[in-house]
Amino acid sequence: MHIRKGKIIIMSSFLLNGVIKMNEIKPEQLQSIYAELCSIVGLENVLQIYSAYKGQQVTFPQRLFSKEYVTKQIIDEHKNGKTAAEISKKYSYSTRWVNKIICENIHNAVK
């Protein structure tokens, strides 16, 4: 991918053996996953995603935040008086899992 005079141009050996200008690309010309992404993040971002990940299968975790971050938040919020039920609802985890994290933290603090 090259940028010339404010326009993004994709250099591709397999598409028309030449240069395809971004303004020539329409979402309906794209594979369905790229067209769907285009409606969410825009064509320019789709082209960057395509360039970085083409040919790879990418899966997105169901959870947005890392386990380490959520664990820290659970411990901090529990110390500040939040219940396991409130915390579990906020981060979309089960109350049982939140209680497990709280108990582990208490157990580790006693050591």
C-alpha cells in the first residue's frame, strides 16, 4: 500500500496486475467479510486490515478485556464495597467466577 498525494493506492500483483486506486473500490465489490467490515470501520481501515491479515484466519475473543485487567478491577472494586453480583454484571462474568477471584485474592493476602 502506498500513499500518493493524499490518496491510498493498493499495489497488488494479483488484482489486475497493476494499481487499484481506493476511489475505484466499492464495498459491493468486496468479499462479504470485507464489505461488512467496511460498513463498520470504513474502506481505508478495511484496506489496512486486509494488508496486515490477508490469508490468515482471525478470531476475536468473546471478552474484550484481559483476565489480568478484570482480576485487578474485581479486587479493587470489591475492596471499595461492590458486591460480587454488581461486579459480575458490570464485566459480564458469572458471580461464581467473580467470587472465586475474590476468594483467591483473600487467600493470597493471608499468606
